[in-house]
Amino acid sequence: MDPHQMAGQGGPNGERYRFDDIVVDAAAHTLTRAGTEQTVEPKAFSVLLILLRRAGELVGRDDLLDQVWGHRHVTPGVLTRVIAQLRHALADDSQHPRYIQTQHALGYRFIGDLRGDAEAPPPAVVPAETRDEVVVRHSVPAEMAVAANEAEAPLLAPEPFAPPVPAAASGLATRRKVSGQRRWWLAAAALLAIAAGGYWFGQHQRAAAAPAAASVAVLPFTSLGEAKGNDYFAEGLGVEMIDALAGVPGLTVVAAPRPADRAVPDVKRLGTQLDVATVLDASVRREGQRVRVSARLSDTRTGFTLWAHSYDRETGDVFALQSDIANEVVQALVGVLPSADIDAARRTLARRLTPTRSVAAYDAYLKGQQRMRDREGGDVQSADSAINFYRGALAIDPRFARAQAGICQAEIARFESARDTAAFVRAQSACEQASQMDPSLLDVSLALGDLHRAQGNAKVATTHYHRALSDPALRTQAYLGLANVASAQGQNAEAMAFYERARELAPRDARVARERGYHLYISGDVEGAIASYREAIQYQPDDASLWSSLGGLYAVSGDPERASEAYESSLQIKPNYAALSNLGSLKFDQGAYAQAAALYRHAAELDPSDFRLWGNLGDALTAAGGAGVQQAREPYERAATLARRYLELKPDDAQGFAQVAWYYANLGRADEARAMQAKAEALGTERGEVALWGAQTMARLGDEASARKHVDLARTQGIPAQRIQSVPLLRPLLAHTDEVDRETGTAQ
């Protein structure tokens, strides 16, 4: 493919056009205005040369599409946008044109006055098959985008800005890749384009290697207007757009991080960080029964706008509006795919973006989705609120399967974070109903996978997760589910492999980092777990549960100062029972038993369904001595009852069995305590924590020899001496062990 033989992209050295202060040099591939070189792209330059060569003639739209694009599955809108780009480069006005005149529905005409020294040879004609291009680009500087969008869409800065401090960054980036059947063709076409000199006209230095041509990062959609209560609507539309685009074959989609304080993002920097060719951002203004969305697609290599459009619709047209935006992105990025692939992409988009026929039900569903995003990691109140919104959506549309699946996943999340057994029963019912509504919906398969994983039914969970993998929008979550199944079974290598797959799809996803961190913790790698949770906080620093968990890890590692700081950070973001409980444990370790008991009581008020809170309260009252010993019996009884119900549903929780053993020991039920400890040890997971609980249980039962063995095992598994020392029952045993170590020369 010789670029010098392409119509409008070169020719004899004398081909040059002058009009007013503008010079177009075909041989040099340049366009200058008032002596300043203007940056335009190959397709736009080709269109301009065709119009110049036929100055004064009406050139039909189809004629231009045939000559420049080969009319190969591109829409007329592609030409419209290229003409807009040229008008910007020429400083032409579409309403009062001096150079390019539009003949409505027919074509375009060059009407400028060419100077007499212009030299224009006849156009060369090239077979259409040599004129394919990997990506159709339309280069309009972002700051000069369509005027109708300037008041609505957040501008994307073409100049770099100082990168944010990692700990203050926010949002998450989720990459979802789909291998299209024509990926090899795209790569080959890209290589040919480079070999033929397909670079930006007006630039003379070779650019760095570009990311995948068909790739887009989607920024969180911004809500405009006074009503902050509409944030959920804008955010929800953005998330749904990501999931829908992720299902398009050949397209790589990344969920970009939210700019701090809604700062203007640097498109070029985002492209480098996320390895994408384009960025989609949008603003949403919702007023009464109308919604206006201003969307823009920008090129990360230049910072220029490829496409921009404003949509002003009735709220009832929101599904069509979303589909229009998604189809525009697909057309711009995957324009070279066969028509069959484009048609399949459109069907995928339509199905994903129209989950219900009721806008009111969809509105309630988006509110539920926002609550679930807010609760990542354990906010029970947000989960309950999400369930209420999902139920509201179902009251409007009883066949809304995705809302029913949302209830299932919200109840599972409540069960796992708060050990709420009633939530699991409700989750079972919700999942069953969702499956009956639409057994083909893969969101239901993902929910069923979570349900069976939570119950310890690994085989069935794995089957559902593998089915969910066929939906690109669900792959990250499905791989996390498979990883968690392997983790619960003690299959460390398999679990890490699945976590890495999820991480490849979502390299900046807080949830991936958090789940991986928890696996490292239960596997005994506390330092690795701390690193993973710190990474998660970089992506989502406003998640209170992440800070609480990080504090717990610092406490486990023997760093109470950092643990306290993390707990305080969590509580500053939002009061939550997990941080209160963890802070209570820190006070307990410091010997402040009364303060610990007060914190545990406060945490139990926020969520009385978590058996661990009642067990902790019993421990604090017992350690305080005096009347507290008798008072501790009631919380221990309550903890044991709740824990047994939980373990009936979650029989693979080793630490749960060890905790029940401890409660039974404090209630004087020695045989049951030993049986529960044996079950915990037989599971073979969380060995350090299980050994520490076992040491306390055996010490309470008066079995000093067994208690010492458990202390030794706990230390071998990485439990720091400081933690063991903080348990009143174990201090004498630890002192004895240290003395033996000194005598034998094996001190650790």
C-alpha cells in the first residue's frame, strides 16, 4: 500500500493549493494557516484534497465515502465529523462558509478562491481494498469541541498536569478484554499503516507505539445541576455503559478512575496509565422529565476530540440514549469490523442497556447499584438500602431479573460481612426467583456462583462462575469468585492464578486488590496482605472498610500505632461496626478492657447479627474481672448460638469453628469445645489464627500442655509474640516458651 498513490494523500511534488492565508501541500502532507501548521489526520486530509481537486463541484457523500473509506461499513456520520474537523483547521464557519459548503443530504463543495499559482494534478484512483484504516479518527482539539457541548461536558485537558498523590487517588479502573476474530487483521493493518507512513499529518517525529486501536477508558459520568441526589443516575449510566461496551468483540474497555475533586483529567496521561487509545467522558443533566447527556470521545495520543455530541431527550428515552452513545463509540473504534460483527455488537449493546421496559424501575435499580458500590467491603446499612431499592424496582417491573439478582448478591454480601444467617436464607430465595425470571441471564449465574461459594459448595459454584465468564462484563467478578473458591479449599496456587487473571482484566480495581489481600492473609502472608490492601486504598481511598481491614492487618502484624491510625481513618470516613470492633480489639490488646467493652457494645448496636462482636464483648468483660466475669456469660451464649447457625451455612470457615470452641470453653462445655477446635484444625486453613484460638481454648480448659503446643504452632505460623502477650490467659505460657527457647538456643 503506497501512500503516494492514494487519492488525496500525495502525488507529484508540484501538487499545492493556496487560498487566502492557507497552503495545502499534498507532497509534504501539510496544511498551514497564517504560517502555522495545522494538525489533521489522514482521512480528513484525503477529503480536503478531493474537494480541492474538484473545486467548485458538488462532491457527493457516497463518492467521498467510496474514495476515502471504500464505503466499508462506515456511516455517513463519519464524513460529517471529518468535515467538522477540516472546518476547524481552516477556521471556517459552517453557518457562513468561506471554503467548504454543505449541500444538505447530497454532499460538499469547495467554494474558496484558489490562487493562480496553485498546482493540482488529476486525482489518482485507488481500489477500495487499499484504503482501509484500523481506526477512524476525527481530530478536533478538545478545547474547541462542538459549541453545544462546551457548557455541559467536562473538558479534557490536552496539556499534562501534576499526577495526584497515590493515596489520594480515587475510583477504580476495570479492564475487560474481548478477543475478536479479526484481532490479527487489526494488528496486521496497523503494521501496514505504520510501514506506509500513516502518521499524524503536521507531525514530523515518529510517535511511540500506540495502545490497542479499539480501546476506550470510560470516566465516571458527571452529574450537573443543583440536585446532588441525581449523582446515582449519572454514575449508574456510566457503569452500565462500561458493562455494555465490554461485551463488544474486539473492544478493550477500562473503567477509569474518578478525578479527585472532579478535576479536569489529562487525556494523554490517562492513555499512558491505562494503555488505551481513547477516553469517553460525559456529563448528565436531569431536570424534570428531560435528561441531557453531553458525551465526548478523545484521542489519548493527541488529546484531541474524535467525536462529541449532546443528546436532549425525554427521560423515557434513556435506554435509546444510552444505545446511541454506545453505538457511536463502537462505530468510531470498531468501524473496520465486518457488518455481522457490528450487528452482533449492536444486539449485545441493546440487550445490556435495556434490562427493563420501565424507566422508573431502572431508576430504582440504579439507586440500588449505587448503594452496593458504596458498601464495598461491609457496610450493612448500605446493603439493606440497596435491597429496598431493588425491591422497589421489582414492584414496578416484576420481571426485572437483574434487580432480583441484585437482591441475591446484596443478601450474600450481608451474610459474608456480618455473618447474618437470615440473610443467606433470603439470598437463596432471591437467586431462585431470579433464575426463574430469566435462566439465560448471566448476572443470575454470577449470583448463584456467589451463593454456592458462600455455602461451601465448590463444585456447583465453579460451574456457575464458568458460565458467567461468557459475559465479558462479568469476567472480572467471575474470576474473583473462582479465586475465592480455590482459596477456601486451601489451593493457593490456583487461587493466585485466578486473582492474577482478574487483575489483568482490572489492573486498578480496589475489589480485586482487596480479595487478593484477604486470601494472602488467611494463607499466612500478612505482609503481602498489607501491601494488597494498601494498593486497594490507592484506588478507593474513601472506602471505610478498606481502612478498617488494613488496621486489622497492622494489629495482627504487631504494629498497634499504624493500626490505630487506620481505624481512625475508617471512622472519619463513616462510622461502621467493623472499625469500632477492630478499635475495641486494639484497646483490648493494650489492656484497656472497659474501653474495649464500650466499643464492642457500640459496634453490636450497629449490627447485632455478627457473632464475633458478642464474643469480643464477652472477652472484654471476662478480662476486666470482678462482676464482668458473670456478665460475660450472656454475650458468650449469644455468640455461640449465632455462630452455630452461621457454620451450618458456611462449614468451611476454620476460624469460625475455633471461635465457637472458645465460646464453649468459657461456658464450661469442654467436650464441645474440643470437638469444635478439632473441626477447625481439620480444615487446614488459617492455621495461625486457628492455633491462637486453640491455645486460648486449651488454656481455659486447664490443658496447659496442649495450650503450649498451640502457642508454639501459632508462633511458627507467623503470629507475633506481641499478640500472644496481649491475651491474659497466654502470658504465662509465652513466658515459659521464651525461657525454654533461651535455654535451648532457639529463641525466635
